Amino acid sequence: MNTIENLKKKIKNIVENYDEDLIRGYITGDGPIPCDILFVGEAPGKTEVEQGKAFVGTAGKNFEKHLNSIGLSRENIRVTNTCYFRPIKIKEGKTGKTSISNRPPKISEIELFREILDEEIKLVHPKIIITLGNVPLRRLTNFKSIGEYHGTLHFNQELSSYIFPMYHPSSLTYNRSEEFNLMYKEDWNKLKKALENL
């Protein structure tokens, strides 16, 4: 019988035995179990690993602001990731100073946690799963790109749950156009309507 404690042990074990690429730290999901609403992100960043909680960095502030805008708070949702450790790359600058930055998780890294994410979804038993970004979208659906599917509701037979694809909150940092911001807000309004009808 899988419990969340068992899953945490499995995550720790994978992290401790992983040596194929650079990683730094890991986190587990955060929020109540069971829970009607599950958000699935890509992988934790520096702040997430430091605080041991998903979506607490810059993207997390955007996330929380929009979450509150539709009447939700962190207390009544669960948040997890497709890849539970932080994938990193180290770059040496011209001055010899090294910098550490996040990198997207590789397909093989996502596969390492396939069973764990599936088990977490079973334990959480959500009515709706909101995928944030392309990584969880591709992992939980057959869809290839967020551009075509964001802001629309799809039923996933295998997971017995609705999937609602959204852009990752960090996309607001990279795309500051008014058009994108309006579309992002509109997706949250669509999510609010979808939640009312579940």
C-alpha cells in the first residue's frame, strides 16, 4: 500500500542514487490529501529546494496572486511536480566565476518519477489536474504543445480526472507582452468557471 511517506522515501532513494547529470536538492508535493484540485509543475528551482515547497520563488508569487484572484488559496489545493529533484547546469563565466542555473528536466529524468507521480495522483484523487507548462502537459496527455490546448478542459480516462492545461507561471517573467498577460488572466477565469461546473 502506497502512502505519501512511502513516496517520499522512494523520491529520496532515486535522488541519492542519481548520477547521470547535475541535480541539487529535491522536494515532495505540498497540500492536503485527498484534494479536489491538483496543480502539477515541471521541477523545483533554487528557492523551492531551499524552502522544501513547490512554487515559492518568483513564479510562485505569480502563481499565488492568480490563485487568490479566483478565490483559491494554498490551503485548499495540492501542488506537485513532474520531476521531483532540481535539474541544474553549471556555467563558468569569462572571469572564471561559476553560476548555477535551472535546466528543464530530461525525458529520462521525468521517467524516473513516472510511477511516483501516478501514485501521488491516485492518493490525492483530484477531480481536476492543472498542468503548468509543457513538461507536465506532455507527461499526462498526448498533447504536444501548450499553445493549442491551454485554457481548455479535457477528461483523462486513465486518470479518471479532468486535465486543464495552463502556461507555467514563470512564462510571465519571459513574456511581458500585454496580450500574453491578458490571455494568462483569461485562462485563470476559465479555470474558475471549470471548477464551478465540476
